[in-house]
Amino acid sequence: EGSADRWLRWGLGRALAGFLLKSFQAVLPQSAEDMRRLQSLGAAEPQLLGSLKACGGALPYSVEQRDQIVRLVCQTEAGHLPLPRIWVGASTHAGEEEKLAAVQQDLLHAWTTIGEEY
């Protein structure tokens, strides 16, 4: 049991959580369990919508824009590729880490030739 759990068991914690939750126009829990917990803390009418992350579709992708970004990021004034190269896979969905690993392998190859293309 963490300190936040202990704190919420105390009257002051519950009262404060309830006061704060009542100030929101909308409370949108991700799961039925989250909804139950929020209601128990004082959320008036939480609406179960599920995970907003899972509801979102794939973002639009443009090869032309990608190439333009690569040119802008990878070119230095001298025309050489800067080091180190960093990329981030953030807020991933299930199974995407495997795809990212495959992309990493592609990048290892691409970074060796990208300077010649741009």
C-alpha cells in the first residue's frame, strides 16, 4: 500500500479529492474500475469512454514531409550528418515495440546512406 492510498483513506484526503472532482465539468475514466474509484471519491457523473489512446486512429503520414524533416534535421552547415542520431517511440500501443525494433534495424542501414541522398 502506497502513501497515496493511505492518505486517501483518511478523511481529509477523501474530502479534498471529492472537492476537486466536483469542480470538473467532465470526468472520463478509462475503465469501469477507474469509474468506480472516481465515483467513490466524489466524481458526480463520470462517463466511461475507454482509453482515448486506443480510440485514436493512425496519424496521417506523408513521405514528402518525412523527407523534408530528415533534410532539415540531418544536414549541418557543412553538409555532414550530425551525431548522435536519436529517435523516440513514445506512448506506444501493444505490439508496436516489435515494429519499432524493426524500424531501428532499418534506420541503422539508412543512416549510413542518408547523407548521400540529401
